[in-house]
Amino acid sequence: MRETPGRAVVVADAGALAREAAREFERRAKEAVAARGWFAVALSGGSTPRRLYALLADPAAPFRAAIPWDRVHLFWGDERHVPPEDPRSNYRMVREELISRVPIPAGNVHRIEAELPEASEAAARYDAELARFFALGSAEFARFDLMLLGIGPEGHTASLFPGTTALQVRDKRVVENWVPKLNAFRITLTLPVFARAAAVLFLISGEDKAAILRMVFDPNGPADALPCQLIRPESGDLIWLADRAAAASLPPY
Ligand code: 6PG
């Protein structure tokens, strides 16, 4: 029987999930800034984190005033190959819910330039920005203080989809990834970058995630069948934050 790496945290509902994720975000931001002067976070796209971003920016909640936004650096774990104004853009969603509502300096927002005609060029430019910001050598991987992720219905995470070439990459930080089921390119961080993270926080909400989360935690199932299972911080924290609806099929602890 296998153990699933990391720790599962189950909360009542989507609202509780956003609050717990916001507390993690605030705590890790303060710790990183106290230790090093800045906090680097890789944000996830999709619908689940939208509520977290809105809560972080909400003046009626405690987080906006508590987080040292001038020391927070926003990156993305992945991006669709679309311009920033496109409704599918992960950057656009974060700009609407968070960036436009908190006092974060423009220079602290490190978006993927997914408007470029070639996804490979967008990946190369984002990689250069990672190398500059983290002062990386060619074979070094960025170490984010926190990386947010979701899980798709077939177990993808970031833009690491089952059967796609990005899953095999171990010598690059960022790649373009052709996703046949979407008939589209994505730009995504690679597994070695997630492995270097100080913390990876999965945000999993809703009954439509119950089956895939069961597969992740099935003690008799394969340990590496799904892309989300390949996210393994070498020394960092791995937290599966789920609401009750998503955790409904988990085996009893
Ligand atoms: C994206 C995300 C993707 C997302 C999952 C879950 O660009 O869409 O990177 O990996 O996290 O598809 O999305 P939901 O949170 O909407 O279920």
C-alpha cells in the first residue's frame, strides 16, 4: 500500500478553502519577506483560485492590509497561448481579481508574454525573466516560496497534461507544450521547477474533482499515473487543500 506524498487538508466548502489558502499565502509571504526581503509566488489559472485572489484583494478581509505587496512578486505556473486581453488568459483573470485591486508595483508582476506569435518565444522570454529574477545559471531551477496549482478532470496540473511532451522535460524551466485535446499550445513551468518549490499548494474544490482526488490518494493505485502526482517538492511542503465535496471519495484516514 502506498502513501501519498504531502498532507491533505479538508475544509468545509469553497469559501473555507479560499480563506485557508489566503492564510497560507499571507503567512508564507511574511516569512519570506522577513527572511529575504521578497516573496515569489507562482499563481495558478482556472476557476478555483479566482476566489482566493478576490479574497486577498478584498478590503473587508484582513489579508489585503496584512500582505507586504511591495515585496510580493507574482509569476504564473502556466499560461494559455493567447493575448492578455483574451478571456482565457490566466494573467487577465489575476489582473481583474487581484492586481488591479492591491498596491503591487507593476515591476513585481512577471507575466508570460503569451501574445507572442510563437509559444516557444513566450517560453524563452519567460525563462529569461526567471533567470534574471532568481539569478539562475543555465542549469539551475527557480525556487518559488509558494506555487499554487489546481487539478483538471483528467489529472493535469499547470499545463502538464497527460501524454504531452512537457511531462518528460527535466533540463528546462519553461516550455511550450502542444496539448492535442485542446488543439492549442500552452506555456508551462516544468516538473523540476515544482520540485524545487519551498511549498506547493493544490486548491481542489467541488464534487467534479472527487474521482480524480480519489485516484491521487488511492493506496492501491499507481503513484505516478497522473501529472498532478508527479509534482513532488524535494524538500518543500506539499499541501492538498480540498473542500468536502472534492474530498468526498477519499479513503478514511
Ligand atoms: C489552467 C490551470 C489548470 C487548472 C486546472 C483546474 O490554466 O487552467 O493551470 O491547470 O488549475 O484545470 O482548474 P479549475 O480550478 O478551474 O478546476
